[in-house]
Amino acid sequence: MRTLNYRRNIVGKAFIVLIISCLLLIPGYTLADTPNNSFNTTPLKPAYIDSLDDLVDVQVAHRLAPFHPLPPRTSNVDIVELLQQLNESLIQGYLANLTSFGPRLTGTEACNQSAHYLYEAFQDMGLAVRYHNYTDSTVSGSNVEATLYGSDSSNIFIICGHYDSVAAGPGADDDGSGVAAVLAAAEIMRNYEFYYTVRFVCFSGEEQGLIGSRHYAEDAYNSNDSIIAVLNADMIGFAPSASDGIKGKIFENDASEWIVEFTQDISQLYADYINIELFPQGQSGGSDHYYFWQFGYDAVFYHEYNFNDYYHSANDTIGNMNLTYSTRFTRLILATLAEMALQPRPVLEISSITGGLGITSQVTNVGEVNASSVNITISVTGGLLGLLDVSSTNGIDVLPPQNSLQSKAKLFRIGNIQIGVTAGASNADQVTKHATGFLLGPYVLKLVITP
């Protein structure tokens, strides 16, 4: 009886394995698996499209940007000055103007009037402005582009949003909030000089499938435009609770993760003016950043943490937005953009502190441009009875990128010592590193780097 049951179990298990194997061979059939963050499973909101199949497939190689701006290590008083000018009144004014046209479905008179308003607003700011017109099988329309030229006109940073809406409502959050961010950034930045060129772009045709941005990105690709980063703001104004008001989402692909890290650093450096923690979400095909990815450019998509309850409805109004949240989110994007567009600065790094016959320290310029009037100072205190207090300084007029400068301090004492190394330049932030050791005559032993 036992042998018979055993044989039946073997046959039963073999039959189950056969059935599963056959099912796996059927095209399109797979066993259920744990959900992942693959591109196809990412929600497509806020664009009004059902799937990536609704979008045009683009096959081009990724463009390798000539550089990635290094995130700042300290706050900049000029950036603080910019942030202080960005307030709720500025955001509310732009939102009121844009939503006054009613629903702005691409192809309608209201959308055309909105484009004319944007053109004149940029023109009044003294920026170089143009319509970027496109014709598509679905709809024809105009993007509006304003340019703030920098000393370097060949490398470009873009802030963008879409000014069209669905027919159902005025689109205050979707995407009046993003367009208000673009306008506010332009209004404030126009009064300052930046090293790199900045474009302020408002797209139409987003709700019909990212049409305006697709034509724009394609034309930029065909013109061989050197676009370093695209900052796309779409729905950044809805936060119904206090906890929602201190969080935000950011969508990125692998090539654009450096922009995420840059923005997160900005959020921390200027927390007093921003107070928003960003949560990376991976990829999404739901807004105007998507075709920049498709044409090989680095781009991110900023989005509110709690998705708008009034999405694509008549109730997507200013009254249902959180203007404080929208203002702080706009500050985050503005500070990120402005820091990226500033004159590139050298970045000093204390790459080593070593003992032996005296103390030797090395500083390296890991930035993108020359460091001027560089100095390294080694300070040593302690020793027997704490009587040792000496310092040694070495300097150089110019330290090119990826080059290093050494400094050495010669000592003669006995006892435990504390070491401080400080490096600075006339055009770079000062950096400091500490260490401890034991001094035996002229020799420094047991040197340990301390936090």
C-alpha cells in the first residue's frame, strides 16, 4: 500500500510539473511575480494617456553630457537672495492669469490666448522669446520658449511645464503650478547673470500625449543642442495635509540620477526656504520629461507627493491648491536650476594627511575650473604639557582641475598631538580635516583621521 501511494505521488508531481511547463511555453503567460519598478509598470499620470503604447517610440543613442555640475557644499548668498524673492503672491498671480482663460485644450482659442499671454510675459521680462510651432497628426500647436543667455551659450539648462489643460477644467495644478514655476524662475533669474544658458519652456499638447515636448526634444536633438539637464515641473501644488506639504516626488531614469542627488543636496542646503524632502520614484512616461529621455537627454519630473484629488476635473482650481507648498516646491526647482547655471567653481578636497618625518598633507582640485590663490595650512597642538602650538602654510597661485598641492610641517616634540588641515582658495569654499597622532622627536606616529 505504501509503495502504491508513493508511486501515485510521483506520477501526480510529474503531471503538475508538466502542466506548469506547458503554461510557461504559451506566449504571453508567466507565473505571478513580485511587482517591480520596471518602466512599463510605472503609473503614467498626470498625462492623459493609457499606456506607453500611446506614445511614439524613439530609437536614438543616449547623449553623453559634456559635464555634470557638481552639487554645492555650502549655501550661496546669491541663491538665498533669489529664494527670498519667490513668494506666494508671485505664484498666485501667475496662476490667476493662466486659469483666467478657462480650460486650455490644445487647438482651442483659449490655449492660443494662453500662449500669447506667455509670450508677452517673457517678452516683458526682456528675454529672447519665440514660438516653437509644431504640426502633428493628432493636433497642431505652439510651445513658448524664452532664453536667458549665459557667458556659455553652447550648454543649456531647461526648466519646463505644460500650459495646456484638459477640456474638463482650468488646470490650476495640472499644470498651472508648473508653468507658474517656470514664469517665477524667469522673472527672478532675468535680473542676474549666469555662466550657462537657461531656457524657460512652456509646452502645449501634453494632455494629448506629450506632443509638444516630443517635437521640441526632437528638434533639439536634430539641432545637436547641448542640453545638460531638463527640470520638468508638473503638478507641484496639491498638499491637503501638513505631512504632504513637506514631501515631494521626483521621477528619473538611470542617466538622470545625478540630477536627483543634486536637487536633494539643494533641499538640505536651503532647508529654511524649502523644507521639502524628495522621494525618488524611478521612471514614468507621464509628463514632458519623457521625450527628452527618448532623445537621449538627462531630465527629471518633479511632482506633488499626494496626487491631486481633483485631477482633470472642473475642481482643479487655485482654491483647491496649497500655495505655500507650491511656492516652496518652486523654490526647490529654482535653487537647483540657478546653482547649475552659475559660474563653475573649483572644489578643493583634502585627499591625504600622512605622518612619518613630519606631517604631509595633499589637497586636490576636483572641480571643473582653476582654483586661484590656493593655500594649505597645517596646524598642530598638544605634545608634552600641551605646549606645542605651531602651523605651516604653503600656497600656489593657480591649481588646475585634477591637480594637487602638497604641504609639509616639520616638528620636534614628544606626546599626543591634534592636527588640523585647512585648504582654501579665493574662488572656492574652504575645507578642513582633522587627525590625531603621537609625536616622537621629529616623527609622527599612529596618525588617525578623525571626523
